[in-house]
Amino acid sequence: MTRRHQLETTLRALKLSGMLDTLEARLGQAHTGELGHVEVLQVLCEDEIARREAAAVNRRIRAARFETAATIEDFDFSYNPKIPAATIRDLATVRFVDAGTSVILHGPVGVGKTHIAQALAHQACRRGYTAAFTKTSRLLADLAGGHADLTWAVRLRRWAKPDVLVLDDFAMRDFTAPQADDLYELVTERAAKTLIMTSNRSAEHWYRLFPNPVVAESVLDRIINRAHHLHLDGRSYRPRQRPTPETDQ
């Protein structure tokens, strides 16, 4: 076995495959004198760190179960000048996650609320935070299933765990008493953690959807008063995504 093969075997045994990916290029730089011996080792270590960080980001993004690979970079702000692009780009720094505050995106159908919500959570994944995406109806159905099979506490902990939880299509319809209670437990369990919520209704209209005003106040006070509220308005993106009808021949 040559020295080169020994080195490759050793790097694999140490789980340093990031170094293997760039080893040839770095040795070439050393051969031409572009890098010294110590610099080669330093750069190879940096290559390994970069590979591990990229792999970790990809794991967090997969675990979030986003509907689409939505990012801030691919959102067309020019289509709707009314959308507060500067505010959204500021939120994309994810300082709000550091602070444990939430984001509420409300407005009519089709203006990009779900895309921006996922994009902000995607940014959080890039910065080292964990995230999860779900339709609010699916989360409530999942917790209801936990009451039926006695796994409610396990399911609640699962939804409480991510640093960022995206609740899409919140407050679409009236909540039942058990759903309201589950929301209260979830919000309480996630104290000081971030929610990103999309809704067709502004937050002041959410209270009347709860059967019990006391529960409504208990749930919403914990969310609304510690959230950035963004109203998104303008033309719907969806008509542009519909297939063009074929013309009659």
C-alpha cells in the first residue's frame, strides 16, 4: 500500500472524508508552492469543517419537512412592491430567533406568506437552529391522535422541541375546546421559543375563534405580544403558476 493510500485509509477511519474530497487539489497547491506544509494542513481542516457544517445544515433542512425548498433569495419581491422587503430581509438575519420572538404573516391568499415563512425557517436552519413546518390543521390532528392512543405527551414534546416551529394556515376556522387546550399546552411548552405563523386573518380576529375567552387570552397573549406582525398584500403569485390553456387548433 502506498503512502497516499495509507493516508486515504487513515482519513476515512477518522471520518475525515471532507479532506479526501479536496486532498488532490490541496496537494497540487502545495506542489506549486501556493501553500506551505502547515497551510495545507490548515486548509484541509477547514475543508472538513465546511463539509460537516454543510451536512448538518442539510440534515436540519430535511428534518424540518418543508413543503418546498423556499428561500429568501428566490422570492420575487419586485412582483409585489407592497410587500415589506426590507423588513423581511432584516428578519432573515434570524435575530428574532436569538431573542425567542415570533413572526406573524397575515394577508390574502397567494401573496407568498407560506414561502416567506418557510424561507425564514430555512435561514434559521442555515444558522444552526432546528425547525419544523406543518399545517396547523395537521398539528392539531396529530395531537388529537395522541389523546386516542395515549401518546399525547410524546407528540407534544416532539412539536415543542424545534427552535423554530412554522404553523401554516393558522386560524382558518373555529377551534374546538380540545384543540384550544392543545394549543395552550403547545404554546406553554414552547415558552421562549419561536413560532412563525401564517394566516388569512390578522391576529386581532383570532380571539373569537376560541370557544373559551380565557383560553384564547392565555394562548394568544403568549404569541401576539412577542411577535413581529407583517401584513402582506398585493397580487397573487398563483395565477402565474397555472398552466397556460392550450388554444384550439
